[in-house]
Amino acid sequence: MLREPFCGQRAIHSVSTDNEIIRRSRDSPEVFGELYDRHASVIYRYAARRAGDFAADDVTSETFLVAWEQLETYDLDREDARPWLFGIATNLLRRHHRAEAKVLKAAVKAASRESVADDSDRIAARVDAVVATGRIARTLKLMAAIDRETLLLYAWADLTYEGIAQAMDVPVGTVRSRLNRARRTLRTELRLEILDETENDHGRLAAAPRNA
Amino acid sequence: MDDLQLLREMRSDIGSAPPATLARGRTKLMTRINSASTSGASTDTQGKGSVSPIRFRRRTLLASAAAALLVGGIVVADVVRPMGPGATAEAAEVLNNAAAATIQTADPVVNAGHYLKIQSTNLWGSAAVDENGKEYQWLDTEKQTMYVPANRDDEWVWERSGRIPTTFFDEASKQYVDRIQAGGPEAYVLRGANGAFYGPGSESTFPSSSYLDSLSRDPRALLDDIYQKTSGKGQSVDGEALVFIADLLRTGVVPGDLRAALYKAAALIPGVTVTDEQATLDGRKGIAIGRVENSSHFRQDIIIDPRNGLPLGERQVLTEPRGTMPVGTATSWTTVETTVADTAP
């Protein structure tokens, strides 16, 4: 396949792009560890944010095993492997949809508890943040999985539209419309859309949330 | 604060992975992926910098088939097309006889609601490097059964035994494996409509009937096409062409007329010989035809049942010692048997 003289060498600490690492690991599997070293922690954190530590542990190791099994399908023109890895992780996270629902439910619950408990004597900003988080959690929970995945790849995984398109194997236009739909739902739930309008019209903030 | 900012702050207190968790994950990953079929990295380093290890191609039946499919679209203009004498007369005779026999062997017919059941036994080399840099080698065996529904859009089922360490060449490697895989592997089952075992986007991982239909049944045209599809891969164009043929045959879904064409195409590949007239693979006997890849010191064999021309499987055999593994070790092999099942588990 490849005839690079460095195939047999152990010196894998040079600065390489992801596609370079992948190309080399097709001949020398030990090089693949470098891709893990680079990206495992962001995959873990993303999965943990979505579905908790237990799921993150599983999703992270499985992501790299699946990546390894699908190594030959990687498009070597792509320097950044993150969209690919996040795409695999996104699929694997679906197995943990119950854990994810639990995480979101806990956030909703925490918010409602907080807003009742601190009703009289509240530290406004903090409570509002919790309340907003509760609303976001509830919205995420009710949202179609595919919209939620798109939104979180954007907001939590920091992928670009193009990156999400690669990760989810859909056209960029689809990513854009999913994101628009998801954000519109989110804004409606947070009443930010209304807020934006009223702010301009009246120069003052509408009702909730106060920290907007 | 806008919606995105609020969303970004949500659960942003989740910290990074504990280093110990990442380290454990890395060890697990590297143990499972390091394969002796490329472990030449360690043995070839000493004084043979210009020799590439055997490329790693054994992962799963599917991954390999996917690779075969993915290169399908690439057309390279200046492909070298060897037009030499092809296989030896003896090998050509074996292959042409097999082609004649196999075309008369009925292919399994899968009726609506039924499944093509592809049972395979797979052997792979494994290697691992421990925390002190010491390298270990052994061979793993995995049994797999794939159920492909008559309608490929329905759910496929893939039973896998997990990789069971079966062959050791030294005591140190055995002890290492006992230490890190105390419980042994767990069997597991994957499911997915259209073979998308790993979620959407992983569907097209097995040769479809339209792909199989698209391949020429004319041996010369087929071989030229294979040279194009494999251009730039492997150690040599001829070696890679034979690997492509072996990979495709071991999917277990190649229809008789294409099997025949693949055999005849193999007969046109220079360097192909009869490598073992009494080959035994996983207890089954057949004739092995193969080709030695000098630059990476292995031989690719295809083992054929001479009675019906069906491919029993294929293997890669070392032509020089590698680490603890002696000459003649099959560092990977696959046997495959295809039948029809009424139901899937």
C-alpha cells in the first residue's frame, strides 16, 4: 500500500496532521495510538456532558475501535479527523439514550427545585442560570434526536457546519436547517426571540429569563 | 446572553477525562488493534528501514469489503498493467478447473423473508507493547455469523465471538495475555438495517448485488479493473490484485459466474503458483494457490475445494520469521461457508 521509509520506525512524535497519522497507521497500527492521544479527551468530555461518565467511558473506547475498523474508509484529504470521530461517537451515544435522558431529566429537576426553594430570597443571576439550564434541558429532551445531535455537535463539540455535515454524513444545507430548527425551538422555550424584538421596540427586557 | 451561550454553559462544569481512564482506554485499544500482520514495525526496524511491514488489512470481514467498495470509484490513468505470462501452468490449470466447477455449483437462493447466513472463522495476529516496551505476539481466533436479509434494507444480524487468543509462540506472550485479558473476550451481537452496524453512514460495508453485478465476467477486463481499483495500494500491483480477489471471495457472497471470472483473473496474475496441494484450513482440505510478496515476506493464498470449485478460505503465510513467529506461520486466515437460514437470531 504505502512505501514510506518511516513505516518501521517508532519515532511518531513529530507534528503530523490527523490524515497523516491515519495514513501511517494503515501500515503501522501502533501509530493509531497517536490519534487516540490527540482526541480521546475531547470525545470523552463531549460524551460525558451528554450522557454521564459511565457512558463516556464506553463511548470513548468504542469510538476509537470503530474508527480503527473503518480506517480504510477515511477520506485522506481531510486533515482534521474530529468530525469523523464525533460522527462515530454520535452514533454510539444513541445506545446511551436512557443515560442521556436521565442527565437531562436531572437538570430539569434541579432547575424546578431551585426556583421554588429560592423564590423569596434568591441570588437572581445564579437562579436564572439554573432555570435557563432547566429549560434548555427540557427542550433538548423533547427535541428530535437528530436535531439535538446537530445542535450539540455545534455548541459542545465546536464543529463547524461543514464538520457536522461530515460527521452526520448529510449536506451542509441539511445541517443549517436542522440547526435553525433546533435553535428556534430553544429560543422559543427561552423566550429569547420575543426578548430580542421587545428589546429593540421598547428598550427594556421582557419577562424571563432575566439573565438574557 | 443568547441561546447558544446558555447552551454552551450548560454542563460546562463537566471536567476532562481522568488520566487513568484515558490510559486504560488506550491500553485496551492498542491491545485490540495491534496485529501481528503488521507487527513488523518492531522486527523490521533493525537494519531494514527500507522494508515496509505487511500492510494491515485484517480487521473484519466488513471493513475490508468496505475498503474494496470505496476504492471502486477511483480511476487512475497510468496504471501499470503487467501483461506477462501470468500464473504458472500448474496454477492456471487449478484455477481454470475450479472456474469450470464453480460455475456449475448452485448459489444459495434467498427467498423473501429469509437470510443469507455467512459463517466464518477468522484468525488474526495480535501484538502488544507493554509499559516497558517489551513486545508480545500471539494469534486470535474469532467466529462470526452474519445474517444478511433478502431485502438488504431489513435488519442484519452479526454474531461475533470476540477475539479469543488461541496460539502463542512463547510463554511471555501467554502470560501477558492472561494478565490483560483475564476474563477473555465477550461474545456480542450487532444489528443494523442495511448492515449499518455502527449507525447511519456505515451501511455500504458489504458488497451489494449491484456492485457484484458491475464487475466484469471477462477475466482480462476484470483483472484490469482490479489493477485500477487497487492502484497505489499494497506492495506490488500483482500482489494487491490477488489480495483483492481473496478479500472479495471471503465475503461469501460472490455469485458463481463472478467466482469463475475471479479464478480466471487470478490465473493471469504473474507470480501465482500452486503453493500447497494438500492445504488444510480449519480442518478443511483443498488446494492452495498463492503468490509470494517478496518485499514484505508473506504469501497470499486462496484455498479452493477442487471438487466443487468453492473457495474454502484464504490465508497469509510468513515467508521469513517475524518476532517470535516462525516461517510458515499463517498470521491470518479466514474460512467462509454460505448457506440460507429461515430466521435470524
